[in-house]
Amino acid sequence: MINELTDLPDDPAQISATGHRNIRIRREGTGNLLAATAALPGARRPFLVQSVAWDLPGGAAVAAAEQERALLEFGGVVLRYGQFYGPGTYGESEVPPPPRIHIDEAARRTVTALGAESGAVIAVVDPGAA
């Protein structure tokens, strides 16, 4: 299982106004996926979840910490992505400051993480950009 769920607006200027939606996805969406995975007979591990490699503010930080803790207790793997850049991202025309990761490299490293040991926390960032 790979949980890459987010609820982010198309316009990054709206993130602060709509951040409650992403907090809800981290809490309820992850909880639902964990429950569904636990109920599947013979469900394979690891369960990977998307997190971030930078400090979030307020409630978003609390929700991210709760999500990571729940995944690690389940025996999952946390992927802490840098800010994406490349086609179809907020950083499509301008590379964001570190920590960052090109979207294509993030995809490659996510596939590689399928072989990670349970309980791993992996920074998915450009080398030298952590």
C-alpha cells in the first residue's frame, strides 16, 4: 500500500486557507487506509506514507507527526519528501529552496522504497538539499 493522498489546492497561495483539508486527509484518510489494510487477509507490508521533509506550521505539524507515528506503529515506512519541482508541480517554472526533489526522481525513489524495512523513515530529497 502506498498512501500518497493530499488535498492541496491548485494555487499554492491558497494553502493556508485550505490547509484544514490536508490535515483531514492525513488523519482520516490514513486511518481509513490503515484499517482497511489491517483487515485484508495476507496484506503485504510495508505500507508507505507520504510526509514532508520540512517543518510544517501548527496543526499541520501535529497531523503529520500523528500520521508518521501511526504508520511506524503499524510497521510502515515514512517517506519524507522535499518540495516537488518539475512538470505538474508548484515548482514547475521555478526550483524551490531545499529540501526539494524533482518529481521524476521522487517517483523512482518511491518505487525503491517498496523494499525498505518496516519502521524506516526515508528522506526523499535531492542530494545536498536536505
